[in-house]
Amino acid sequence: MTRPQCTLLGEFRDGIRAGCEIEVQMGANQMKKVLTVAAAAGLMMLGACQPAAENTTAENMIDSQEANAAMYENMADEATNESTEAMFENAADASEAAADAVADNAM
């Protein structure tokens, strides 16, 4: 009676493929190394392709202050007396100064 050959190594001995289990374990370890290297390479590619970090909080604050300044200027144009107009113009100037300060500190 002939016993079937193991496709990797050796032949059946007592119902166990001699050498096959060792080869499978070595293959699993090699696969773990390949996956680890592939994951590291993928993370490095993501890090390299990402644009430079942007300070979106500062940009949002600048945009908000500039929008406030524009609103105050529009309100100054619609003011019915000079004191109200001056107040809104001062508020617009303060908002523009705040936007400039945020821009200076963000860089």
C-alpha cells in the first residue's frame, strides 16, 4: 500500500505529513513580515503625500473677523448719523486689526 506524498515535503507518517507543518509555519512568519513591511510602506506613502499642515482654526478666525469688518462697514454706510457711522467704522477697523493679529500669530 502506497501513501500519498506531501505536496511540500516528506510523506505521511502516522497520519501526519512530515515536514509540511514546519513549512506552513515558516510561510506564516514570512507573510507576517511581508504584511508588516507593506503596512509600514503604506503609512510612509500617506505621510509623504499629505499636504503641509494647515492652521484651519486660524484661517477660520481670520475669515470670520474679515466678514465682521465687512458687515460693520456696510452698517456704517447705512447709518443715519455721524456718531453711529463712526462707531461702526471703528468696529470694522478693530475687526480688521484682529484678523491681522491672528494672521501674524498663525505664521
